[in-house]
Amino acid sequence: MAAERLSMRTIKEVLRLKWEKKFSNKQIEQSCKIAR
């Protein structure tokens, strides 16, 4: 089953949360409403 594609905006937001805000994967998942 193919994964749904993410927009570039979503990808940038995930990276920002991960590296600037030091969010955990679970926090990012909840914030962006995407699967881990």
C-alpha cells in the first residue's frame, strides 16, 4: 500500500519542529496531524 504524499510545506514544518523546537516524533505527529 502506497503512502500518501506530503506537501513540501508539511515536510518543512516537520523538520522545523524536529530540529528547532526539539519535538519528539509523537509531538510532531499530533501537531501536523500525520502518521509517524
